[in-house]
Amino acid sequence: MASGKATVQADSDVHITYEDQQKINKFARLNAKLEVLKDEIKQKQNDLKSLEDAVEEIALLDDDEKIAYLIGEVFIYQNTEKTQNCLDDAKKDIEKEIKDLTSESVGVTELMSDLKTHLYGKFGSSINLEADEE
């Protein structure tokens, strides 16, 4: 996993003010938040794929067949049409969650870009704000 740490070389002659340190810290927090958002988006996309697979499988069943559908911690048995509707609703919910998470990650990325511009403008090559590749 990439860690976006903001470091300033110790042997540099650049003076770091309190405000600069706050911006470096904010960048690090935003980077951590962005990684969490990316992980959540990936998980939601996997969930959406699973729901789409379930919809395809249910389409192959007879209309009068009863399907066990998990609600909370309890399975209920319902017909294919009702199950299809439940799955469609669940897909819509996950698609909205993905859209919201993506929108939030774009906002975080924009904030990080602004901080990067300021910090690189002040510290130049004395600071590293790039994510480490592992």
C-alpha cells in the first residue's frame, strides 16, 4: 500500500513555520483519507459486481421458485420477481454510494493538489509529497 508521507530533508536550510507544518500534516491526513476512500470504492465495486452476478443467476430460475434472501441476519424466502426488485434496489444504493465516495475523493484530491502546489512552491525539492511505491 502506498504511504503518502510528507517529509522535509533534515539538512536543508529551509525554515519550516508552524503554518507550513500544519499544511504538511493536513496533506498527510488527506492522503490517508484518500487511501481509505479508494479502498471503500473498490469494495463497493466488488459488492456491485456480486449483485450483478446474482441478478444474472436469478434470471435463469423459474418464476415460482423460492429464493433465500438475506435481510440483516435472517433469510426470507421470496419469489424471483421480489428478489429481483430487492437486488435492483440494492444495486441502486451501492451505485449511489460509489458516486458519493468518488465525489468525495475528487474533493480530497483537489485539496491535496492545492497543498502540494503551495508546499512545493515553498520547499521545492526539499520536500517529498509523492506516494511511495511498494
